Amino acid sequence: MATIKEIAKKAGVGVGTVSRYLNDHPYVSEDKRKKIQAAIDELDYTPSAIATQLRSQSTKNIGVLVSRLANPFFAELFDAIERKLNLYGYQVLVSQTHDDSAAEQRFLDQLKNHQVDGVILASVENHELVRSFAQAYPQKVILLNEENKYRDIQSVTLNHYQATLDALNYLFTQGHRHFVYVTGGNYTVKSHGYSRTKAFQDFTKQHQLSIDPDWLFSQKHTATDGQEIARNLIKNSKNTLPDAIFTNSDEVAIGLIDELQKNNISVPKDIAVIGYDDQPFARFAAVPLTTIRQPISAMANKAVNILLKNLTGQDVPENITNEDLKLKGCSSNQVDGGSS
Amino acid sequence: MATIKEIAKKAGVGVGTVSRYLNDHPYVSEDKRKKIQAAIDELDYTPSAIATQLRSQSTKNIGVLVSRLANPFFAELFDAIERKLNLYGYQVLVSQTHDDSAAEQRFLDQLKNHQVDGVILASVENHELVRSFAQAYPQKVILLNEENKYRDIQSVTLNHYQATLDALNYLFTQGHRHFVYVTGGNYTVKSHGYSRTKAFQDFTKQHQLSIDPDWLFSQKHTATDGQEIARNLIKNSKNTLPDAIFTNSDEVAIGLIDELQKNNISVPKDIAVIGYDDQPFARFAAVPLTTIRQPISAMANKAVNILLKNLTGQDVPENITNEDLKLKGCSSNQVDGGSS
DNA sequence: TTAATACATGGAATCGATTCCATTAAACGA
DNA sequence: TCGTTTAATGGAATCGATTCCATGTATTAA
């Protein structure tokens, strides 16, 4: 393979001049430009990316970590990230954890040995480990759609509170007043999914809706759970049925709808049911489902924007406005990653 | 970040000794080992991968090109490739073409600028371009599950001839004698899918089965095509219906089965239908389908084995035997990539 | 005791591109 | 005409790890 030295020799100039030519520096005469280009063409020269990386101390590589790419949610996320990063001349290195924290460790080590300039984590196994890396490499670690356990790592997530509120208000404008609320966590305790529950509480308070304790369900996760909820509602509600059900997941929603329909209760005519797609398998499900969709590519773009801004110090032009993001319920949480 | 020089200084030894220690060379005294390790621990040193790559002229990175990772077939392929390559200390750089040959060009350029040691192409847009790279970088380009147009590039594909023969013989042992054959190409001309057609022809000749020209269908690709075939068979076959149908794709098979069942013909009781999964969406389809499955991870392993053997000169231990591969109908076609 | 190995080690040269520094030539202002 | 910018250029130093070479010491063989 040809090197810059050989080009310089063949063109009869110094290596410095060749380098300046390659990098569009000023002060290269038209005369030499031609000679250099001729030498490059003749020897089919391409600069070694490795050498450039070593000298410039930057790789233009970004690592992306997901648990499984076979999961369409992550595939879509990766796709959006790759598209955006390619626009800025960055290359993406994806790795899968398969829920193994050793793989996560290997992935993060790429920050240490300078294989990547930064990382986007769409999946985290060992929160302590990630945190230590985020502190050692501030500005280089971004969480995406992942619980920000210590709140001191830069992250981009769906604004669950706002998204839930939007969905509930939508149901309200449709005339619904009798709500059932289903959560995967705990209704009262600040556990996973609490911001959705908080939104529900604020919503009912704001509209002065009464909450029937029998219509609050906790620790529900599966389609079977959904079916049970439906049977429970039908059995216990002698006089009135609810007219809207908010669930924490699409699985639960599907089970619910299935069981309701078996009992000749029409969805959404008699009861509106809304799902929540943590994983967007819902798109492929048999039952068309109203669900709170995660704005995957908006989130990906946001994460990339933040990371590139950190790395280059320059604002990356957004191709989506902040207003769009807000409407879609996507917000970002920028915090300094700790002391440098 | 600490460098090897700083480690050498702190440990009171030469850089050569540190390097030898790091690379497990002999001739480093126990005394210095301890000192060096202490310095490494104290400064939290990790060797720069970039510097190592420059000096050793090898990156331990392999590029993988697919059209879309959101396609589960490619996601599975990538997964298998990554698992295998990680075992040998290689890192994977995936890129998606999205059917754009400019993206393919950018991907292949990574060979030129030494970002990757080799590439696996599971998708090709511009055959001429790929060929020129395969010739410029012999041993470094492997086709995977892609038509090997010029037959002079190393490639791994399903042995369609054998797989088809196996499937037909299976039907034969089940007692079927009246076959319908559906192809996406042309029955007589050597076009895409011809090796399957060849297998069918050899099969019928071997067992001296007569072929009804009305039971040969060409240029069929969609589920709608499948339905048409079913209607056609029912209408025209006054006296006898076939008892087995071999199709070139799962889409066609699904349409066929659907239409047959609508006409009260039971599958597989009355007629056996066999599909072919070029893309494994069949696994998620509503109708359980007998299909010729592509041995994805076996193909991926084979491709990686060949590539690593090319690169290192060493035989990579197979974790699947060749016998297994044959049974699964997977074969490889090793050809020299041209003159160096 | 001497010669021949084996064991250990430091450090210069190297991989290939970038950048700073020194130098020279041309253009410009007064 | 002379001093001062501006334009062009070559090449050494640099990024950080590896490897070869030279040198030195300890061990073994004869």
C-alpha cells in the first residue's frame, strides 16, 4: 500500500505539502496540487485511517450497546443512530450484551483503549460499572431509553410523565370519565414506572375524577394478567363498567382486549384501551392496538446530537425541532457527568 | 491517559520490557513483572488499540454488510457472526446498505484505509464493485448467502440443490408421488433458483415420476401468486389433485395453503406443501409451515472460519462438524479471489 | 577455565499521517 | 529601497506500541 511518503517522493514535494493538500489547507500552489493528485491517482493512494487516528487522537467511531439486535426496537434504534452518525462522518460499532455484563465490560473498555470516541448505551446491565465509566469519561457516555439510576449521567428518554398525561387527556377529550389504571410497578411506592402513575394521579386530581380503588391494578406484566383484569372487572362491576383503561404495556393491553371481546364488550366502542410499547412488537401484533409509541428516531437523533456536541463542542443542527420532540413526549436530561 | 513510556519510567524499566510483559513474551524477570504490574495498576493503564493497530498493521476488526438489520434474517446472521468473531478477539463493524450502492462503496473503502482486516458481505448491490475489491484484496472478502455472480469470490451459501433434493426425498418417503413444482425463476432457463429446479428434475428422473406440464409454475413470488396456483389446480384437475407441492418461497406457500383450505382441502393431510425461507419471517407467521430453513448460524460460522483462516493462516476449530453442515444442506464454495 | 548458550534488558527504529518550525520567495506599504 | 506581511514549502518531531539489535550477565557444557 502506498504511503504519504511515496506520494511525496513521486510528486517531488515534501510530506507536509501532501498532507496539506489532503486536508484542504491553504498555501498549496496549483502547480503542486496537480502533481500530488497525479501521484495519488497513479498509486491508488488512500490515507491510512489508523495513522490518522493515532496522530489526531480521535477515531470518529462511536460505540452503540444494545441487548439484542434481533429485538426490532433495538434494530430501529441502531438504524436511526447509524443514519445520523454517518451524516457526520462517524462510523458505528454495535455490540450486543445478551444480558451479560461481561460483554458490557468489554464494550466499555473500548473507551479506555481509544477504539471509540464515545458510546451510546441503550441497555445497561451493571449500573455501577456504567457509572464509573461515565465519571471517568465525562461527555462520552450517553444513556438512551435506559433508567438513569444515579441521575448523574447524560441521558435521553421518553418523558413518560408527559406521554401518559397526553394519552389520558386524549381519552378525556373523547368523553371518557371512568378510568381503570394498570401499572407494572406499585401504585403508591416510587418504583419503576412511577412517573406514569404520578401523571395518572395528577390527571385525576386536575379533572376531579374519582378513583375506584378496585380499578387500580399493580404488578401486572403479561397478557394473562390482562385477561385476569378483564374478568375481574366484569365480575365485580355489577352496575357500571369503566369506559377507559390505561395499561402500562402492550402485552397487558392485548390480553385485556382479547378477554373483553370474548365477553362481547367492544373495544374501543364500549371501552377504550390504551397500551404502552416498551418494545414495539405491538406493530406486528394481530390486534390493532392504540398505544403510546416511543419516538425511536427522535430519541436516537437527540442522543447523537448531545454526544456530538460534547465531542466537537459544536452544536449539531437538529433536523427535528424541540417543539416536535415535546409533542412526541420525548425529552432529554442533560447533566454533567461528574468532575473531569 | 498513561502511555507505555510512563509505565516504563515509573517501573524503572525500558519500554521494551513493558511491551514484552504486556504481550507475554518470555524473558521478563519476576522482579520486573511485579514492578510493571504495580505501575500499570497505579496509573490505570490500558494500551492504546490504535497504536497497536498501526504498528502491527492489523486491526482485529471485521466489517459486516447487510441491507437492513431490522430484517430478522440479517439480525440473526449478525448475531451469529458477532458471537463467533468475539471468541477470537475480533470486533465487528456492521453497516447497512439500505439498497444503496454508495453505502456499499463507503463500506468497502474501509478495506482500503485499513479500518478492517476483512469483510463479510451478506448483501451486495454493485456486483462489479464488489468483484474489484475482492480482486484487490484477495482472501479478505467473503460473500455470505449472496449470489456469487462471477464465481471467483469466496462465498458461503446454502446448497440449494442438496436442500431441495432432501426435501423432495422426504416427501417421497412419506408416500407422495404426484408433485407440483413452483419456481420464482424460469423452469427451463438457468436463472435464479435454477439449482433447485435442477434438483427437482433430477429427482423426478431418478424416481421415474412423470411431470405434468400443467403442474409446473414459473415466475411466482407472492402470496397472491400462491392463491392463483391453488385455484388453477382445483379448476383444471378434474380427476386427480397432486399430493405434494414444492414452492420456492414461504410467501407463495402461505397463499397456497390459505386458498386450499378455503376449498376444504386439508394441508398437509390431502396435500403436503413445502415452503422455502429466503427470509425467515415464516417463523412468525400465523400458519405453521413446513419449510426449508436456512441454517443461519452454521452459515455464519462457516463464513467466519474461512475468513479467519485466510487472515491468520491458521485453521479455526469448527464447533460444528462438516457432517452437520452437509446434513443441513450448507456448503461452502472456496475459490481463490484472483491474483494478488 | 573457557566457550557456548540461555536469560534479561534498554533503547532506537518503525508503522503512517499531522503539525509546528524554520526558511525562502513574492508582494506590499511607505 | 528597505522593512514587513503573505504565500509556499520541506522536514523534523510527534502520536503510542512493537520489535530488532546490541549489550550484559548467568548458566551450562566441555
